[in-house]
Amino acid sequence: MNRTSTVRALVCVATSLALSACSPADGGRDGGPNTRDVPTDRPSPTPRTDAGATPTCGAGQMRCGSAGCVNVMNSQNNCGMCGRRCAGSQVCTGGMCTTPMMSCAMGTTACNGLCKNLQSDASNCGACGTRCAAGQTCQAGVCAAPPAACAAPRMMCGSACADLQNDRNNCGACGTRCAGAQVCVAGTCGCFVSGSVQLCGSSCTNTAGDDANCGACGNACAAGESCVAGACVAPPPGPAGSACTSSDMCAGAMLCEGGACACRGAGEACVDSFDCCGPGLCDEGTCDGDSRLASGAACQNDAQCEWLCVEGTCL
């Protein structure tokens, strides 16, 4: 090997060693950074959603087991909270079980949704929920020992003896109440018929003066008529100026003009001096217009006299 070849060999060896030091496969013996490419743009992992996740209930609702989302403010089976059931006739209002207002017949009171007689109900004696002890009965709202057997013809109705033949509250049978002004006669509710008092429908009616039942049930008087002593009669004829719909409603010979009874003027037909206007008198069936009676003459009103008519005589 000549001098030139030797120099070339040394240069190649030096170059190979330099390349090995600059590009170590394991990151370099000097602890330098690893120059291998590492991707930096990988997407963040997407959160996993379970297929069976429980959905959220809407506003004002609550999830109650298999019932799902319910409105606990008005649910009968979940009132105010899951599982709270309203009892009996109660209703769920605003999340509370309440008993609705009810109307009971006279003599009874609403107790827990039922109408009870506090005077005779042993479970509600005197007040709702007051129960009488075993062997006691409720008598006039007080728990007491039951009375002895009722003497005939009276019968035990609740905790008291009653005569079913004339008891308005137990007429014919215990608990049968007579309505309105009816009375119990021989076990039947009806009117105490006396003269014109009759049972019209369910009401006791005086047919002597009832315009809708005049003389008999259902016999109604015509418009303007009144029931007097069981007969429909027209009102008495009115004086001059009184309201009318026909001349029959006006006294004497007056006529109904413009809805009012009109007096007769001089020369017009009359029955008596009441028919004549002003100071006029009825003279032989005709209004004379201006005649006035002198003192001491018989009169019917002041208009007939020169001054006043007092007790049928002109002063």
C-alpha cells in the first residue's frame, strides 16, 4: 500500500466513526434526545355513552320506578313523593293528599269523605272520629249504654226509639225523612191537609192564594190576575191615570189610552162623576164639564165640591 492509499483509508475510518457518534440507534450514549418522529396531532378520545343510561325527567317530574317520570304534584299513586298513595276519596293536589269538599244533607256532616249523622253514628258520635266504646251507642251525640227495648209501636232506629207512623225523620222506615213542610202521617210523608192546603209536587201549597196553584195544583192564573179565595180574578178597575192594557182595567166609562186610564171630558159619556175630568160631574150619563156642588150636597170627591168633600158631603 502506498502513501496515498493509506491516507484515504484513514479518512474513511474517521468519517465512519463520526457518523456513528452523531446518529445512535438508542438515543445516544450521552443521554441526548431521541430523534425518532412522534405524532402530535392524535384526536382526544371521545367519552363513551352507555346505551342503557337513565334519561332525565322534565321539570316538576320525578322518576318513580317502573312508573317512569311522573308529576308528583298531582299523581294519586305518587303524591309529593314516589310511592305515596292517596287513600279512599282523597285527591292529590299540590303534592298533598286532601279530601275534597262535599255537600251533605241536613242533619249529616262530612267525615272522611262520607256523610255521617253525628247524633247517632257510634263511629262519629258528636264529632267526626269519636268512637263509642264496645256496647255503647250514640244517643243525641253522646256515647251511652243502649236504651231498653222500645215500647210498641215504636222501633229502634239507630240508637233511639222512633214511631214510624208519625216521625218526620223516620217516616215508614228508619232514616226516611220528610221534605220541606211535609209531615209524617200513617207512615207516609205528606201535607197536613186542612182546607186549601194540598201537596203540589213535593211542596205543601195553600191553593187559596197561590197564583201558580189557584184552587187546585197546577191551575195557574193568567198574567195580571191574582188568586183570591182559590179563584183567579182580574185586578179592580183603576181610577184616572192608573196603568192599563185594556179599558176593562179602568173604572166606569173611562178608556185605556196610551197605557193609562183617561177621564172623560165635557159632553162625553160617563157612569159616575169619577169618570169626568177636573171639576166635571156626571149629569144623566154625560160629563157637564165644570159644575161644582154647593155646600151640603152629597159628593164622592173634592173635585165635585166648590171646596172640599168630607165624609160624602161638600163643605
